[in-house]
Amino acid sequence: MFTGCGTALVTPFQQDQSLDEAALRRLVRRQIGAGINFLVPCGTTGESPTLTRAEHLRVVAITLEEAGGKVPVLAGAGGYNTHEVIELARELQAMGVDGILSVTPYYNKPTQEGLYQHYCAIAAAVALPVVVYSVQGRTGVNVEPATLARLARFGNIVGVKEASGNIGQMATILNEVPENFTVLSGDDAITIPLCALGGRGIISVVSNEIPAEMTQLARHCLAGEFAAARAIQAKYLPLMNVNFVESNPIPVKAAMALMGLLEPVWRLPMVPPSAANLEKIRKVLVNAGLLQHQAA
């Protein structure tokens, strides 16, 4: 179900900091029109830690409404309080999502056994497919290959979004988990090598900006058409890289604002990019053909 390219959707806000529901609907329609394979609302790219529970559920509800069953919805439900994650996962299950993406607990840095017990408790509480999200650079904890191999034996823990940046670790994971366990890249620029190793695609940031192109890149990878995939990557690698010139999702939302897709609004502690980095983002968009030349 979660194969190919899925977009880690940003959450658009209005100038008064409220949810921009109209913009969100437009973004979801744009994704589906571009042929995206699945959608991931309320992940960390969606600034989920700053959303209230009601807002979190509303973003997912709008995504489900606009998706209309045309593409699967893998909703974010993660955090450092297992009990609260379970409560949220149950609410999302009742809403009809197709699966849960659950980022590892952050700050409290559980042991590997703690991670195993955390995910097993979530998976036991819902009938939904659960995808583990491992991103040590943001959470301070790594889900080791042996732990994922254990988790893969739990019936509805079906995959991992692997954002360690460690190709060797990804290779080890793919060697140790069952063939039906879905390993997805958490880094746009690593989609090609992960798929070459046997991964199934990408949960993408850059597909917020270029959904059709990233979906095509993933499709080429899964078909073994790596020359075609590399050609797409070569064109858009500067965009993939500039999306992380400051902490995600600062740059991607700035880019989307320049493209006229949403208002340039973040919630604290996220702030707008520096003027110098905004200019870098603008130049990359122009060079990629995503923005008409504008005065600096």
C-alpha cells in the first residue's frame, strides 16, 4: 500500500496562525492530480508538535476527504508518550486512515528494548498498519536493524521510514527484515540507492514542491530504470538540498510560498528563513524552472 512516493505534507497556516483549510485542500488536490502514490499528513514536516489534537485530527480529516479513497493516507501519530500516541492512533483509526507513521520517541532516548515495547504497544492497540519512522538526527535515537527485524515479526508493523542517512545501515535492514517489510527512504536524495538495495520508495519532502517529478523518480527506481531516475535527480538535487539549508520544514514552506501555494507562515519555534537563505531558495526554484525570474 505504501510503495512509491508519498508526500510528507506541510501544514499551511493563515497569517493569524490558524489552519489554512482552503490551502490544505488545494495542496492535497494538487498532489493527487500529480499522481502521488500516498499522502502523509501530520508528520513532523507538517509541524505536528505544534498542532493541537483537534487541529491534528482536522488536518487528517481534510486529507481523507480530498483523497476520497483515490490514494492511501498514512497519518502521523508519534511522540515520546506511548499512552498518548495510542490514544491518537485509535482516533485516527476511527476516522478511516489507511495506516500510521510513528516517529520514534524523542528527547527521552529509550533503549532498543524500550523502542521495541513502544511500537509493539501501539501496534497492539490498533488494527492499522504501522510504519516506524527512524530519524536519529532529529530524535536522538536510532532504531537499529536488529530491533526492526524483531518489530517486523509483529503482524501489523509493516515498514520503516529510514532517515538515518546511513546507507550501510539501510543495507543491513533490508538484509534482516522479511521481503514483505516495506523500507522507505526518509531522505529525498537517497531514494535511488535505497531502492537499488531493495527499498520500496520514499516519504518525501521535495514532493510538496514537485509531486509529479518525485513520483516519476520513484516509479523509475522500482522498475529498475536507474538512468532515468538519475536524470530526474540531477535536475532537482539542488532543490532537495536547499530544502534542508535550515531546519525542515522552514525552507520547503518558504519555497512553496514563493510558488504561490501557501502563505509563508510557521509556528514557533519555527521561524522564517534568513534573507540570505531565502534568496538561495529563490534561485534554486528559478533554476529548476519552478519560478519565474523575479527581482531579488
